[in-house]
Amino acid sequence: MPKTTVTKTSSKITNSDGEERTVEQYRTTVPKGIAEAMGLEGERIEWEVKSGNKLEITILDD
């Protein structure tokens, strides 16, 4: 099974009131073989926590 790393990213944004705040997100990559096999390119997906160490993604129908 392919393995990837999760990295934390931060960026500063300014809201409509001119207040600046920091937004933090986490990022990972989907291995090419999995993305191609599932046809993920350009798709919208939904993430769901299934347990303390398992996520499920579902491709959303438009």
C-alpha cells in the first residue's frame, strides 16, 4: 500500500474588515496509481472520519 506524508501549511489572509489572521491547513498527496484508478482528477470529494486512525473519501456526484 502506498504511503505519503502530511504537511502543515500556514498563510495569512485579510478579511473584508481589514483584519489579518493566520489560516492553517494540512496537505497530502494522492499516489498517481490510486488517483488514476479512481478517476479523481477534477473530482470533488468528501472526507469523513471513520475512526481515530481512518478516513474515508467519497467522490461526490454533481
